Amino acid sequence: MGHPEDLLTILNQPATTAAPLLLGACIRHESPDGAVVVRLSEVEAYLGPRDSADPDPAAHSYGGKTNRNAVMFGPPGHLYVYFTYGMHYCANLVCRPEGLASGVLLRGGEVVEGADLARRRRPAARKASELAQGPARLAVALGLGREHNGVSVLQGEVTVRLPERARPQLVRNGPRVGVSGPGGSADYPWRFWLDGDPTVSRYKSGVVHGKRTTPENGSL
DNA sequence: GGCGGGATATTCT
DNA sequence: GAATATCCCGCCC
């Protein structure tokens, strides 16, 4: 349990299968400033263009390999870290063998170690549950940035430990956050979270990017 | 607790 | 040039 081989077994599967299995897993980043560990409560799956009969229009890899998304087209078990909205980084775990370009976006979790360091990195957080609540916040709390794009999580400064027991909490799923167009519809309910977990992101209901969203939302 | 607006850079038409 | 797998702050209930 918790062996890198088990992790690879999970990450070789389609992102939609791997994503819920990663809930409860712990991401650890050991930096010169110290270690921070986040226990995942929320993730999203994105499938590569050749990883399903029905391509995922919301995936960064949808249009093929580019300089930005090249890491997703590589082998599983690596971080795909991208920069967005001119100020935020978000981290994914690359799934599936080389060429298939699937990924699991790390959307939120609970800081279970290194809370002091995480608080220093995220002074805007008012409660502990906000330290890694949301993909860009999670990246900041863990100290992940551009330099971690392509880094392996099988060994090194960033590692993943799978849950030791069967998940005691109910996994729910629904439409992905911030995705407009067909990829955001109920046909792609590929956001997964631990029901009732306070670190699951709450996002604006009603309007996102000027368009209506589904009423289905975060923790209740 | 919930809304609205603004910020900011990389990416690919 | 437009869109973006977002967050923060200020204001209002």
C-alpha cells in the first residue's frame, strides 16, 4: 500500500477512473522551507483526444500537442503545471501511457502537515480549510509553480501517498468548474469530491463567465 | 454568506 | 485580439 507501483496502476487508467481513486491521497512537497502535505478532497478528470471515443473538448490536450501541454502527452506519474488567468498556477497528475494526454486536476484538499508554512504562503486564507481550497490555492499552499511542470511524483521532492484504508467517505461527482461550452455540461460530470468535506471548493452558483451553470454545486 | 468587478500573462485564432 | 481548468477584495444583504 502506498507503493509507487500502486500509484502507477491507478495513473495508467483513464483519468475518469483514476480521479475518484485519488481522493484521500496525500500530496507531499518537500522544499527548502519545509514540507507541506495536502490530503485531496476534490479533483477533476480531463481526457486526451485519443483516450476516448468521445473526445473531451475542455481538456488542454484537446487540440493536440503544444509547447504548453507537452507534459500531458508524456508518461504517467508526472506533474502538469500550467499558468492561467495571468496569475495562477494549477497542478495536474498526468495519467495514461505516453501519447494519450489525460490528466487529473488537483482542485482542493486539507493541509495535514506544514500548516505554518502553508499559512505563510497563503496569508489571505482566513480559515485552515481555505489553505488549499481551489486549484490555484492548492498550488500556492504546496509551493508548486512553473518549475514543477514535468516533475515526477514517483520519487523526489513531490510524492503521492495513497489512502491506507478503503475510503470511508462518500464520493460525489458533478460538472467541472469554470468550464464553459459542451465540456462543462452534465455529459461530462468529471468533477469528483468527498461529500461534506469543508475543503471542497465553493464556487459561484448561478453565473460563471456570464453564463448560467447547473444548480448542482459543491458541498451541499 | 453572496454577489460583482478587476487583475494579470500565456496561449492559440 | 479574445479567451482562459481563478482568486481576492469591497460592498451589500
